[in-house]
Amino acid sequence: MKKRLIMGLAIVAALMLLGRLAGDPHYWRRYWLAVSDAAPDRMARAILPRLVIPGAPEGQPVATPETEAMAPQALEQAGDLARKRHARALIVHRHGHRVLETYAAGTSAGTSVTGGELAPAMVALALGPLVDTRRLAPAAAVQSLRDYVSENNPVGWRNPWSAAARQRFSLRTPPQWLLEIADGSLVQTIAQRVWQPLHARDAQVWGSGEDQLRLDCCVIAQLGDWMRIGDLLLQQGSLEGERLASPDWIRAMLAPEESGRYRPAWLREQAPWSGAEPPAARDASWFDLGAGLRLWLIPRRGLAILYWTDPDDGARDTELPNLVIRGLTDQAPPVSGASPLEQIVPGH
């Protein structure tokens, strides 16, 4: 009996040692949340330590469906479908105006979540002034951003004792090119160039200092403020009359594919849509902010739809976004016979 107890304690000690060799308790918490596809608000709470990205909040512009050429019945049906599916959130914007929002209990536009695929957009937008003044070539900027994201999301990270896992779930020194874009503090530079002009509330980023910081993945902001980035991309770098980036740089960030949709330049692949039919707009694009949370963008129609369901592929289903797209009552630009630039910026 005593021998069995000693052997049991030895096994437990060995397992604890093996676990400690991989990382500390914060490491293991982030790892288990990632492999279990935890909801993005849970992921956000697990990110420690944090640095604050100061905001300069202002109210969100609101409009009625009629003023944004949207059928109220279509929005009602979308809201009913979201509630029927026990969705945590549905937010619809058109031309930067909020026309619909519905939430489950405990969730609101102020709920903080990780940015997922959209998080690198903050760095990309901060690069805008350097690209626009030709201090950095657009192709070089895109490649640097793509390398930064892919290097911190290496193949094989699901093995918690692997170098790939440690790279994904550990703080790291930002690449030199990222440090060089800063006017002093990197966090303050992003706040001044991107976050404050968006009139967003304070955000946070995983980091313990300027030399240990993760902007490729681990930015935390409120749902309503992630929508502001979506609106900025839809409006070719402008928001509420203020220009943050040039249309040329936005087009480099979101390059059109042959299929018609726009894919973020920093991502090599994305999870596809699901459902009985494809998106009702050829240019439908998306960002997955986390498990069950997708931001749909329809560039040619100025439409943004944030849909948050239980952690499964519910937010990838096209039924709800198609309801909203088909509820538009104005005439969309012609699909054929126009160049990609003409489709985005009529008259060019």
C-alpha cells in the first residue's frame, strides 16, 4: 500500500514537472482555451498581463432601416432568427450607422473579446502613413505583416511541449520593422494613429512592456469597437468624415480574389462559409474574431454584420447574413463589366 502511494506521488510529481517544462499556469490556461475553441470573451479574460491602448470614445452613429435603404421586415426576421438560435449578439451597420442590435443576457456592445483575424488590422492601419508617404513599399509592408502573423502561428502548436506551442502562447519581442514605425511608444503610436481617431474605448493588448508584446493576435476590445474597424475598411479608410488610411492602402490590405471576395492580406487561409447556399453577395468577406464570432463585410454595399453564436460554425452559416443582404432596397452597383477599383470606388 505504501509502495503504491509513493509510486502515485512520483507519477503526479513527474506530470507536474512535465507540465512546468512547457509553461506556467497562464500558458496552460491559454493553451487549453485555444485547443477547446473557447468563446472569445473567455479568451480575452485569460490574456495577462496587459497593456492599455488608450481610446477617445464617442457615441456610435445610429440610423433607421429606412434611411439606410433597408427593409425593416428583413431586419426583424434576422433578429428573430438570431434569438431563435440563442445567438449572443447580432449587430448590423450600414455606411457606418448602426441599424440593428440584439443581444443575449450578459452580452452587449460593450462586451470585450479578442480580435482574432481582425487584430492585425490595427498594425496594418498604423503602417498606413508610412506606405502613403512612400517610406515603405506596399508590397513590403504586406509581406512583413503576413510574416509576423504566420511566424507566431506555426504548424504543430497543438503539441504543448513543442517550440511551436511556446512561440504561439508566449510573449515575444516585436519584429524590428514594427518597432521602427513607432513615434516613441509603439502602443501610444497605435493609439494615436488608429484607436483614438476611431473614437473607440480603451483596448488592451497582451504585453508586459514595449519589448514583450503581441499585436498579431492578442488585442482585446469591445464588440462595438471592432465594428468600427469593419466600418473603416468598408469606407476605404474613412470613418465619420475623418481619413485614417488611403484607399490604395486599404485595397492592398484587402486584395480582391477571382471569386469576388476580399481576403485580408495577412492571412494565408480562412475558414469558409457554411449553409445551404453561398453568400448573397459575390464580394462577401469575413473575419473570425474567435470561436462562433464572425464579422461579415459586404464592401460594395457598405454593410457590416457581426454575428456571435455558440462556439460552433453557426456564425459561418449564410442564412442570417443573406437575410440582411437581400433586405437592401437600393440598387447595388453592377457586378460585371467593371474593374475591381471601379467596384470599390465608382468613377475610377
